[in-house]
Amino acid sequence: MAHVVTAFLRNRGEVLLVRRSDTAGTYPGRWGGVSGSVEGDADDPLADARREVREETGIGEEQLTLVRRGDPVAVDDAEGSFTVHPFLFDCATRAATPNAELAATEWVRPPAMLARETVPRLWDAYRAVGPTAETVAADRTHGSAEVSVRALAALRDEAASLAHTDGSWDDLAATARRLRDARPGMTVLATRVNRVLQEADRTPTAVRDRAAAAVAAAVDADDRAAREAVALLAAHGDDGADPAVVTLSRSGTVAETLERLDGPVFVAESVPGGEGRDVAASLATDGRAVTLVPDAAVASLLATGRVDAAVVGADAVFPDGSVANKVGTRGLALAAAREGVPVFAVTARDKVAPTDAFHPEWADFAAPDGVEAYAPLFDRAPGECVSVVTEDGVFDREAVRAVAEDHRALAAWDAEGDADRGGDGDDGKE
């Protein structure tokens, strides 16, 4: 049995499909992922997947981030017997230059595979690497906005599968509940899943289409919030220069904001997890001044006068205006208020929480025998210390409360599920 790789490249919620040339040795004219024979070790064909992407599309390794390798998919038909090794990559570019083996390339929403003449079991190969409730729950690498996009994509893909097989609404609703509840501390995930189910007709097809549109809207919301933040920050630099900014944790929206500015950046290491190190490395391009700061030194840094503004993300904005984010944000906000440094929480409006319930989550933090550990992953910054910047501009307390009421109404689709959970439960107030 021959071994082949199939690489799915993902960008802004879509994947790259390629159409095989009419002279291809197998499955001529059909659509597929970027694929080719395994020339190396069949137990570790990652290098083969990267090579095929480079040879067939011209996209180099520096543009690819491996997301997942899936379980092999078996194909046995008149064309031959194959073991397909699927891979999913996040791709930083949409500029693909097909080689002679390909007749066309196209970025599409993944469910489009179900309506095309594809190589055998292409959808099965994609589902082996696509997002699921389990991968959403386990993701400790990405910010909440990106995790919510993965949840919407998982809902879209499950709805597409059920629509294709005449699956039931009950099965789809169960998947939606698992996705919505996968990360209780990430308000945006529940908001976006609830909105899809509340606004779509009670059919898998309607949910598929509404979830696909929600993925695109979510990406656009982050872009717009970043632009709003850049405009506000521009007023805090000296003599027209971009401001010096301190940030903490990993937020895709904050990253987009900082990439549009040229001023110095101070990045807190952000323990536990230490994702600030990767953030600092990604910003240190073209000679930009980037400084990595131990979390314990953030207050000291703010006292030096070297920082013009602080920019953080948000996992939730509560009805009282307070902001939940990676632990350390509360201390940063309080220290910044003491030193007169403005703090901007850049976030999509979908992160406004419908209730005051706070779910800090807990880090795997080892303490000596006989010693208790206290290691929350999130804390809560007071609303009076933070300005909330969304794709619709700065939100004051009244605006936050109004959006919170709107988001409470989105859960109406699942009165049964809410009853099973016993309502909101403990409000978790500080």
C-alpha cells in the first residue's frame, strides 16, 4: 500500500484546494489538498508534507505553522490502495503559485469539498485534522478570539457533515453545547456559538451557512478593533512618533495592533506559560526596539516613565466594565493607573460577558510537599483602570451593559441546556 501526504493550508477560516491536472497519474481533474508520495519515513512524513507544499504551491516553510497531524485515512479503489497522512497548517499567505501538476488553486470554506468532485475521502482527511470541541478545549496556545474562530469552524464543519448525511438537529445541538462550554472563561466562544444557533433555522444546513459567515465576521471584527486601537494610541506618542507600549500575554488582536505601530514595545514574559517570549520574538523585526520584561518587573518599568501606554487583550469584559485577561493584567492595570499610564483592552465586542460569572481556570503549578499552590491563569482588572476598545470604538460602562443584555438574549436557543447546567451558577465575583 502506497503512503501519501495531504496538506491542508488554512488562512482566515478557509483552506486551499488544488485541482489536479488532466494528465495526473491518479485522479486527473479532481480537487484535493496539496498531496504527494511519501519519500521518507512513513511514520514521520512531515518533511514530505512541507516539501509537497513548496513544490506544488511555491509556499515556503517560513509561511507555515503546523497545527495538527491526523490519523491516517485508508483509500482502496480502482486507482490503487493508499494510506493518506493528513496535515493541517496555518498559512501566512494566500499567494500560491501552482506547478505543472496542478490545473488550478482556490481558497474555499472547507464544506465546499462536499459539493466538488474530489479525490477519495478528502473530507474524511480534512476532518481528521480540522478543529473539534476537544481541540478547542485543549488549546492553551492561542488567544480567546482565535479559539472562538476555531470553535465556529468546528461547528460549521459538523453542521456540514450532518447536512450531507441528513443528520439530526439533536446531534448538532449537542456538538454546539460542547463547543460553547469547552472554555467557560472565554466569553467570546459562548457568544459566537450562541448567536449562530439563535439566528439560524433549526437545520444543519442553516447552521453550516451561518457559522461560515460568523467565521468571516469574527476575523473582520479583530481587524477593525486593531485599527481603532492604533488610532487611539497614535495620540500618546511624543512629537508625532508612535508611542512606547507595554503588553502582556498573547492576543491576536493586540498583535495586529502592535504590528501597525513602529514604537518601542515592552513585552511581559507572561507566566505561567511564558508566551510573552514568542510574542517578543515575533515583534523584533526590521530593527524594532523590543524588550522582554519579567512579570515581577512590570510595575517597576511603568515607574520609569519609559512607557506611554499599555495594550492588552481580553478574554471577557464584564457588565461592570472590568476585564478578565491572562493573570498579571490586574497588577499591570493597577500599577499603570498609579503612574498615569493609560491602559487599553483591545477586543471584539463579542467578548462582553452576559453575566458577572468569572472563571479563572488554573495552571499546572507544582508546589513543594505540604505547600498549597495558587496559580490562576486569568485575573480581573478593575473597569476604572482600563479603556475597552472594540471594532465599534471605545465602550463606556453604559455601552458595555447594553451589549451584555444583548448577549444574554442569545442563549435563548438552548433553554434545555441552560436548565441542565443549573443556570449561571456561582457568579465568581472578586
